[in-house]
Amino acid sequence: MYFEEEDLIMLSALQHYIFCERQCALIHIEQVWAENRLTAEGRIMHERVHEEGNESRGDVRIARGVPLRSLGLGIVGMADVVEFHRVDRNHWQPFPVEYKRGKPKTDDSDKIQLCAQAICLEEMLSVAVPRGALFYGRTRRRFDVLFDDSLRIEVNETAKSVHELIASGITPPAVYEKRCESCSLLGECMPKNMEKRSSVKRYLKQMVEAI
């Protein structure tokens, strides 16, 4: 299955979905966005990386702010950096590198985003992209990521779920969790207030049914 151009979703929606389905819907269905300190720091980091421009270092060519698209996954976006490592005189191996402001996450959201970039490159360039890397600003370390079958399956399943969510046009109800405090949409989502409203609604329904 291949998607039409008008049906493509943002590559970033995959990471939003893994973090929180409601956040993904607020951003990509309701077009709601707000910035906090964390998102501002991340945006500034990406802008600085893109502004550095392309360069060559021996057998490595570095391209920044590379447009990406996959009609197979139905996504469009941009890679922070794509390194091209010389294999031989006429062949170069793409190696995507994604920059993150924080530290490695406990979930696979960053790896899925990076692997999705690799799948875009494979489709665009007709070449295998087996590995990439994540650079974290807080640790100042770079971690290599292998794009194995299990990670690729996870990317495909996530992309499918995001397409279904956006196509439904339905924003999931709010459920407060600890991670909500780091979300830039906390004020717009109001998960604690929504839970209180839901509790009151259930209480009133039970009262009516008891009459």
C-alpha cells in the first residue's frame, strides 16, 4: 500500500503518538501547539544543527536539514543530519543522525523516529540503511541504533496507528500521568480537570440510573 501526497502525515507524529495518543491528536488533528522550556531548547538545538550547513570530512559527507518522505509509511519530515560514509569510489552509505536535547528515553520513541527516517532514505535513494545514531544534548553522547526487523515492524505499526487516529478525527480523553508535567500542552490538555469532569459525569449518571 502506498499513500497519496495529500494523505502524508508528519514524521514527528510517530514520536508524539508513542509519548501520548492524546498529545498526538491535539497536535495533528486539532492543530494545537504550545511551547515550554523543554520544547524551546529542543527547537533551538535543531535550528543550530540545520544552520551549520553541509560539509565533508575525509570519507564522510554531512548533509543537514534533509527533507524526507515515504509513500509506504505515509510520512513526510526532515532529518537533522544524514552522514554519507564512503563505501568505495562510487558508493556512499547513508547514516541518519537525530539530535535530542535531553537524555536517552526508557521507551523506543526516539529509535522509532530515527528508523522511520532510515526507511524514508531507503525509499528515496533505493539503498539499504542498516544503522543510524541518536545524539543527546544532556549526556553529550552519541548512541548507534541498529534498524533490525523488530524495530522496523514497530515503525510500521506505529505509522499505521497514527494514520488511523488522524483519520478518525477523534481526540482520546485525557488521563493524567506523571509524564504530563513535562508536556508543553499541559495547559491546553488539562488532564486533571478532565478527570474530575469525567468523575462527576459518572457520578451523575449513576444517580440517575439509581432513581
